[in-house]
Amino acid sequence: MFAFAFAGRECSQDDFGLTSEDDFSSRRHDACAAACDVLASDASSNSFLPTVVIGGFGEGSVLSALRLVLAIVQNGPIHLRPKLAESGVLIPLSDILRNAFSAGERYNFSTALALIRFCL
């Protein structure tokens, strides 16, 4: 069982909530696959996503990019996870994880941790 303590609260695997299959799951899978194709290119070319995650378009884009990537890995098909990991999005997540932990920002910390968990 995966569990850790953060700011006096124990977090478990259930806190990262995966969506269940329903009538719209195929549409969510297609939308996530399309978004992943646009944002994360193959490893041989430059990817747009790591630039956004490190704040290349302003600090305000970081949280939105984390939310988008988390939505893709939670709602998309499993085969998208290695593609996102190969795009370089995991490199800036270690800094985000460390900074969020030291600043006590629970959302950023749990989002970065969930992305690492899903993509590895």
C-alpha cells in the first residue's frame, strides 16, 4: 500500500482518484490522446509540455499545465503515460515537488507526486 504523511495528514493511494469507466469514458480517452499528441512529441524533437511546466510562458501557466497533465494521465488510456514521461515532463517535477513540500503547498505537492506515480 502506498501511503505517506504530508503536513500532519496521511495520504493514501485513494486520494489520487482514478475515474471509473462510464458512458463517456471512450470520449475522455480520445480527448486525452489528442491532447497528448499535441502537447507531448516524441523524444527526438522538442516538446511543448515541459516548457509550460517549468513556467516558460509565465509562472501562471505552471499550475494549469500540472492540472492538464494530471487530467490526461487520470482520464486517458494507459499507453499515454510512457509518452508523457518520454516528453520530459518529469524533469521539472522534482523541483516542483521539493518547492511545494517546503512551502506547504499541498495541491502542487500531491499533483506532482501523482504525476510521478502515474508516469513511472
